[in-house]
Amino acid sequence: MPKYQINATIKKPGGGPVKWTHYSDFPMTAEECRKNFSKEKEAGKCFSVDVHISDFICKEIHHYSVPEESRMVLSRQELLRLMRLTEDVPDVRQELLNRLLSGKKLTGRDEQDIRRLWQETQRKHYA
């Protein structure tokens, strides 16, 4: 089921504009948004509040899942392979060591980052 993000600028009489963000299972129109923030005059009360809505946007948002392999913890063999790959590139090797010494377990995402850094360094070196 899609989710919707609703953004609007709401201005009540006598007040400044306020940015508003809301997440909903259903789309909303600017008029529905105005009605949500406006107050009808009630019996026994002497006023009502009508708000002005501007910059109204209602958009469908999609949730993308992170690939499973990027969350998997690297094995000892994969770590050794990365260490061999980076041994001749000091900056990338230092980044790998920093990540290892941070105490967190390295994942596929870390491996992708290290390989990307290695490729960029190689490209600069041989360009």
C-alpha cells in the first residue's frame, strides 16, 4: 500500500506561516488540509478560525529496501581479500583500517565503499 507525504505552509490569522509535513495512508487535497486546520464557529463561541494553505504538495512515497548483501557481515576471507586489494593504496588502506579499528563489524556496504574508493584512486592515478 502506498504512503503519502503531504507538505504545506499553513498561516492562521494573526500568526506567521508554519511549514507542515504529514505522512498518511491516503492522499489529501489542499481543501481537505484547510478543513483539518480550520475551526467552525461553535455554539456559545464568538469566533471561528480559517487558515490559508499555500505551497501544498501531496506526493506518493516509495520505500526502497536495502539489498540484503549490503547488510551481511564480511567473512574473514572477504576481509583478507580487501586487505590485499588495498595494500598498495595508502589512503584506501587507512580507510579500511579505520573501519576495522572502529569496533563495528564490516558489512557488504563497507566493502562497496572501500572498493569504490580504490577504483577512484586507481582512476586518478592512471588518468
